[in-house]
Amino acid sequence: MTKKDCFDICFENKRNSLSAKNTKRENEIARLEKENARFAEIKNLMSALGAKTALTAISGDKGKLAELQRTLFCLNEEREQILKNAGISEIEYDCEKCKDTGYADGKVCDCIKLAATELYIKNISNTAPIDKCSFDNFDLSYYPNVDTESGNPKKRMTEVLKLVREYSLKFDPKGSESLLFMGNTGLGKTHLSLALAHELILRGYNVIYGSAYNLFARMESEHFGEHSDKSYLEAVGCDLLIIDDLGGEFISPYIQSLVYNIINTRLLARKPTVINTNLSMSEINRIYTPRVASRLLGEYTAKRFLGNDIRQQKSNKK
Ligand SMILES: [Zn+2]
């Protein structure tokens, strides 16, 4: 489900809920008109007076106009009182700002934005634990503070966490750099990517997050099955694309060119992408062809995650 789908669903929900409220009130008023003769009479009087008032306003007879307006006012007061006695209240809107229309001051109302964002995050959480991943719960205590040949895991990961946090704060959908997270499984690449996605989605950016397996399988089946490139176009056009576990998908010549096209199109449009992979650069070179490897090497900021498999450490603890 795309961000736009979420907005469409939320608008639809609002429309349905408002229309149910309106219908309920209209039915109650129609019933009252049948049961209460005075209430029905007021309706007719007010409508006749309304027309008369309009004509009098044009004629310029100010005294007459004021008298008509007073009568209308009194009738309306009486009508309100009958409604109140019958227990028929004004419509209670969920959002006073947009009166449940979804638009306020000609813009999409915050209530819709919030509902669509929540729905979008909920949808991602069906396939990845986005709701459980934040920068704050990225636990640095799992990374040993020892110097190894590749570096000190604690120092490296402290630096990576800081980099991604700052990246999210300064995020620019038309200029932020693209990131490549490398390293073995269980070192927090997915956690950090989800935390970044979570943060930016909450701030209203259109972020697409998915495993390479899911993203590419969907694009391939749409392309060949439905002759549509909807998911591909959304992936190249969104504010931030996060591809988790590049190399975890089934590789075919179609996927190879898809990966290149996505990476290259987004680079040309200066749109940032974040890629996670367990593969080394030489494996990327071999699997996705040198042109993909050269784009990643030349244009992405690569960070190698260090440490010992956190999932392993957690299961050893239990
Ligand atoms: Zn609203």
C-alpha cells in the first residue's frame, strides 16, 4: 500500500463517516416534521420569509428588512428550541478544524495527514517491525569496545548512529546523500533503516521501505503480469527509498537491470536512497554487474557495520 493509497482510504473513511452523521440528522429532522406540526410550519414560514427578505434587501426598505430579519431570528430560535427538546443536537465532528471534510483553508487537514501516516506505518509493520525501531532503542551495548582489524565496533556504531540521526534531522528529499549499509546479518542495519524510515514518515515524507525480495518481486510481477510499472515508478519517485537486504532476492536479468535503473534514475534526480546489504562490493560487482557496483562506490556513502550478531547474543541471553 502506498502513501497515496493511505490518503485515499482516510478521505474515504471521513466521507463515509460524515455522510452517515448527516443522514442520521436529516432523518431525525424529517421525523420531527411529521410528528410536530409547529416545527413543520416554522420550516415553511422560514423559507417564505427568506425569499421575502432577499427581495426587500434589493428594494432598499431598511425598516421592513430589519422587521423581517427579527421575525426570522425569532422563528429560528423557536426551531432550535424544538430541536433541543426533541434531543436532536448539532453534528459532532471528529475534527472541528475541517468539519470532517478533510480540507481546511484549502489544504489537506492535519487529521487526514495523521490518520494516513498512522495507516502507512501500520501497513509497513505487517512485514517489518517499524513501530518497534527508533534511534533511541538502538542498543550500543551489544557492540564490543575492542580494537579489531576492521575497527572498533563500539566506536564505529556510535559514529554510524550519530550519522543516521543527523541524516534524518537534515533530510532533504532533493539533495541528501545516498547511504549504503554493509556488514554481516544481525548487526542492526535493518533496525537503523527502520528507525530512519519511521522518523521521516512521521515528519510527512513519502518513504518507501521494503526488502529487496518483496520490492523487486512485486515490480516484476506487475511488469509481466499486469503490464504495469506502478510500484517501480513509485520507488523511483518517492522522497526516500530504503531497500533492505539487497542480495536477498531472486536474481534474474530483469532484476539486475531493475536494480540498476532504480539506483541510476534516483541518482540522476538527486533523490536519496538507502541500501542495506550483507554482500561485499566484489559480490555486488559480480551479481549486479560492474555498472551497479561503480554507482554505489562512486555515489553512495558506505558504512560498514561491525560487531557480533545481535540476534545470536539475544538468544544466548535467554
Ligand atoms: Zn480535520
